[in-house]
Amino acid sequence: MAAAHLVLGQCSDSLHEAEEALAMRRTQGDLQREAFSQLAVAKAHVCAGQAQAALDGYRAVIPLWRSLHDARNEAVAWNDIGIVLTSLGAFDEARAAHASALRLREASADDAGRAETLVNTGLLHLLTHDYSGALADYEKALAIPPSREYQRRLGYALEGKAEALFHLGRRTEVNALLRRSVEILQEVGDRFGEAFTWRMLGEYESSTADVDRAVALAEAVGDRPSEAVSLTTLARLLYRARDLDAARRNLERALPIIESTRADLSNPQLRVSFLSARRDAYELLVEVLTQPSARGERRDMDLEAFTASERTHARALLDEIGAGPGSVGEVAGLGAIRSEALDSHTTLVEYFLGEERSWGWFVSQDAFERFDLPGRRVLETLIRRFRSSLTARDIRNPGESPDSRAMRLRNADAEMARTSLELSRVLLGPVADRIGSNRLLVVDDGSLRLVPFAE
């Protein structure tokens, strides 16, 4: 019954049945059936978007499979752990889990299982931008002879291969592969996979209708993390079409799901990696809020954009200081910031980095102003140059002569002077006249943490 509810996307019913079965089987002394029930509980938690509970469940079942010398089912647990970790952005841990699954599946000659894990490692390659590695894994999976699960595996492998080919510039095959993937997943009734493929198809074809289908499917089966990703994708397409209000509405649906998933994670490192993996939704919201209307009119949403930045910083800070998993973080309003953090001699500059452009806000007792900055990569390049010149004296090159070292350090000092002036111009230039001799509070972001503002 738990499995039937799972197939139908009825997550809470599946969890209830699986937990009831597990409670009974623990009293019967049948470790194998207890392990299957524990596995069903973990899968139901995945269905319900309860990542931490799912990970705890899978890790609890591994000792049971080992005591039964059941390598095939232990591999299932490791494989599923890898899937959950991938969804949380914990890619190194996911890679290790899939490596364990692959070793066990190769040792037990489980070809169908090996193909499944190859599909999952292919996704890891995609998410870490190793498109050649992804294509290799998907083609290995497709080359394994058919099995009972062949159609479902084929649907996922075709979708992954399409994405790898797209990023490698071989785009003529992409649409046909994705359409075939959708057909297969519909035939086998895998609505989770179907939702994923509709999202990818919509993203590559810039089709809001296809992504809408992905959102509806994910919502119907209770796949909350997938729903949040699809809502973010839909918002991105709407933003490109300059439908800013619709983009914002979809992001405001996605962010509570993201934050609920984050709050559910008891492992602080997983919360950090998950928030990092989903930061694009927060960045897109700031981008949407700081854009003029389609007619070029200013929309006066700078304060809302600042609040969105504060919201992101608050979540990240809670994770860094190891706050409890249920913490969501209060976002200070402008009035509270002015009354509690600022005075007539203190001003605030807050930064938020984005891919295409970044933003800064200047706040004082009587002023509030947004200013725009270059995108993350431009700033990171400048900061790397600055840091490299700053740390040049710490480097000892074997065989370097005194004259060569002296020349290298002179060049580094000159580069440091140039890049520090450039950083000052870019980061503080737009509001330098407002800062004056006041004390400056800085809320940095990303690589800006490496910049010594006080110097």
C-alpha cells in the first residue's frame, strides 16, 4: 500500500503506511522485511520533500542490508542517498554515495542497477558543468542491455543526454530526445521524471507552457523541491519576456518551499550547500525587483530588493553560525536598521552579487540609495588579481634569485596599487561622497569577504 501511494504521488499516505509496516516488522525479528519497510519510509520522506528525514532513513537501513549480506539492496540505499544529496547541492557527498553504489552494483553484476547509477552520476556531471563526462555516463547507461526497468531508465538517460548535447553545442538532437523522454515517462507512469523533463524542455524551448506543466505535475505528486526549481525556471522565462509581475509571483511561490526544505535539514553543512544551490531564485528576485517596467519606467522597488538581499544574508548567516534547523531568520526592516545599527556618524553599505550584475545599497539615517555593480565574474577576477598581488610576499619560488624576487615584488606592488584603486572605485565610488568621514558598516557577499575594506 505504501508503494502504491508512492506511485500515485500520495506522499503522506505512503509515509503513514510505511511507518505502520515498519513498526510491526520490528516486532517480528525479520530483518529483511524490516529493511524493506525502512526503505519505504525513506522513499516516502523523499516524496514529501523531507530531505533530512529521508537521509536518516536510508542511512539507518544500510547496516541492516550489510548484516544480511545483501549488496544489491545496500546499493539501492547508497544510490538514493546520492540522489537526495544531489538535490541539496552537496555534490561531493553525492559523488561519494554514488561511487559506493556503483562499486556494489559492479561486484554483484547488477547491470540494471549500474545503469541507474550511471544516469545519476551523469546528472552530477551536468550540475557541475562537466558535459563531456555527463554524455559519457549517459551513453554507458544506454549501452547496457534492456531490463524490466529499461523503459524508465531510458527516459531519464535520454533526457540527460539531451541536456549534455545542448551544452556541448550539439543542439539539433535535443528536442527529439526530450520529446521521446516525455513519451516514455508518460507510458511508464513516472510523473516525477515527466515533470523534470517538461521543465528541461520548456527551458530549452523557452516555453512557459511546458514549464507550467512541470510545475503542475510536481505539485500533483508532492515533489516540493522540484516544484520550487520549476517555479524558478518559469520566473526566469517570464523575466526574459519582461513580464516582471508574473515572474515575481512565481518566485514568491518558490522561496517558501526552498526555505521550508532548508529548515528541515538538521545538518548545517547540508543547509549551506542547499541554500547555495538555490541562491539563483533569490538573485532572480532581486533582478526582477530592480528592473524598470517594459515601458522603461522606474518601479520604485529598491526597498523590496534590499529586503530580499537581507533575507538571503539572514539565511546564510544562520547556517554559518550553526543556528538550529528550524530557524528562518527575522529580516530587519529599514527602520530597525536605522534605529539599532546606525547613528548620525555611521552609515551602511550592503552588497549582493549576481551573475549578470550585482547591487549595492547605501543606508544612512536620512538616505537610502541603490547602486549597480558589475556581475560576479568581473568582480571575482578583480579580487583575485588584488589578492594575488597582496600575498606575493608569502610566496617562495625555489631557485628564484634575489633580483628576480625583487622585480616580482615591485610588479606585485604596482598591481596592488592599481587593483585596490579599481576596487575602491567600483565598490565605494558610487557613494563615496555620501560616506565622507563616517564610520562604515559593510555587509559583504561572496568573494567580497576577501576584500579588506578597512584598508
